[in-house]
Amino acid sequence: MAPNPPAPPTGTDTDGRADLSLPRQAVARTIGRLQSGYQRDVPWAVASVARLRREAGRDAHVSPTAWGLDHLETLAELREERRTADGQKDGVSPAFFTSLAYKSRQEQERCEDTAVHVAVTLWALHQQSLRDEPMHLTGWSLGRSVRRLAHGKTGIRDSGSATGDGGTADEIRAAERVENASETVRRRFVRIGAASDTDVLATRLREMVLLLRSARIPLDYTLLADQLLLWQDENRRDSVRRAWGRDFHRRYGSSRQARTDGVGDTLDTEIVSAEDLEMADADS
């Protein structure tokens, strides 16, 4: 078993907000370039997104067909920028002076590679064939997007009443209660929270993303990249699960301004109980 990855670089707290993590920056730069080009049907962007889709489910760098992809190069560039800022441009990094420090840095970079690769390839699947709407949208955390899916909604805006049949305000609120969410979607979400390793997590996220694509519900992939980085540290995994559960239990008005919801938010309700986790593991 691989050792727990080290904490994010100094200045990045557990909710990923103090200083942007390298995965978050890499995903923002990559999708920022590709998404607008893909929506405008620019050939190079369309080709890049197609290549990224084919890499979904494969390990970053281990798959030779992933070599030369934009998101991995962007992450490498950001690392060089950080080393330069840390004054390591003209010398050997202290990480190479001891084997322990070297191994720690290698493990940190492996986790960053995985977070970026999973997030960007999932976005490429999500954006596939959708030219009129961006599927990466800040403020649409995993729990928020899944909750909307579980209530049978599509897109990000509601037309008319939330019930779709002109119901009263009380009926609308009742229809949007979490206990009225689709049990099938809820159990898929619980299975994501119950994932035991990164490969299983990526597979279950991929299944959910395909459902979100069908409903044209977006996802915040920069936030997801941060959470994927933290999730790989077993000591921080529960914090990520807690954020997913909190965001699922939140109510979001259709006209509410989008904002990023991170691991450090302060609501108390969680979706994933110990019983749910045990049941999900039994079903895997």
C-alpha cells in the first residue's frame, strides 16, 4: 500500500481556499482553454477533448497515449513556476538531499497527477457533444449537482415551479426535500462516498458524470480536483466525504449566485452514515 501523501504545499489549507493548489490551478487553466474552444467547435480543442475522453479510466503518465496531453504539461509548468518562486531555479531541490524527502515529493506529485488527470478526463466525458452549455461551472459542487439530478431536474435553471405542475410553495418545498430524492441516484452517490481506492472512486464518479451529462447538469471540476487530491490522504478522506454530504443536503435556489463550496464549509448534516457505507461496500 502506498504511503499517505503529504499535506498540500504550505499555504493551502484543507478546504483548498487559502492558496490555490496546483491541481486546482492546472484544471482551471486546462478547462479554461479547452471549454470555450470546444463550444465554438475549434478543431484543436475538439481533438484535444476527444483524446482526453479516451484517457478516462487510465492512469496519468502510465498510459503512453496520455503523453503530450495539455493538462499534464500544464501541471508540470506550474510545478516549475512554484520551484522558481521558492528559489530553486539555479540549484538542486532540497528534496533530493534525503531519500525520505525525495519519496515524499514523488508521492505528492503522483497524487497531484491523479487528481488533475481524473478531473480533466471526467470533464471531457461530461462536455462530450454539448456545444451550447459549459459542463464545468464554478459553484456546482458534486453534492449540489447530484441533488439536482436526484430530484429529476435538468440544466441549472428551472422554468416555472420546481414541481413542474404549478404546485403551491409548500408543495414545491416538499418535493425538493432530500427524502424525496431518487433512491437510485442517492445510492449511486453513497457508493461514491464508500469507494475504497482511487480506481474505484474514479469509476463511480465516471458513472455519475454520464448521468449528469444526460441531464445537462454541470460540475465544478476545479473544486473536484482539490477534493480528489485530499481524498488520497486517508487522514483527510472523511473531510471530503463530509463536504459531499453537506452539499447534497443544502438547498439551492435556481437563481442563486454560483459560488465554490469547499471541504471546510460548516453545516452539520451528513449524507453518508456508517450503515450506508457498509451497505454500499456489500453491494460492490
